[in-house]
Amino acid sequence: MAPSSEEFSLPTAEAKSWEYIRIDGLGFLPGLCCPHHDRVQSNGILRADDFEKLLRRHPTERGICIDDWTALEIHPDGSYRVFAAPDAPKPANLLIKEVADDESIR
């Protein structure tokens, strides 16, 4: 069984020494994807805040933000379904974010 976030922690210096980078994925979706968008990371920063900084570094990309306990199912015909796990403590939530002309995130 994998350790829970409470059982696993990095030394303070390691936990705060990283930032998001853009990598190529499998090509199912255009843009950038942020799983667990609503969670605080091991560096103590809300993932959504760091992801918005990444979007500003790549302003032509669209961000697909998937909250904890939410799944995105993509079908071969291009349709999709967003849903929460059956025992999820909250409703499913998926956001699409992009950088506006004034550099705000919408």
C-alpha cells in the first residue's frame, strides 16, 4: 500500500526546491494539464497558484485543471465525461483556464 501524504514528507529543503515544468504528454489533450488542482503541494503552495504561474510562462496554452477526486474520461469519438469517484468526499470539478490579453487568468 502506498504511503498517504501524511506518512510521506520530504526534507524541508527538498520540498521547497522545485517548480512546474512543461513536458510533452501522450497527446490526448491539447494544452497543459494539472491534476489535483485544488490541493496544497509538498512545498506548501496551492497547486492552482503554481499552475497559474506556469500558464503565464506559456500564455498560448490552455490549462485543463482537474481537482482531487475528479476523473476525466475521454472517448475515441472525442466525447468525454467528468465524474467523481463513487466514495468521493466532494463533487467532481474540472476547470479550463487560459491567459487573457491583460495577463489575468480566466
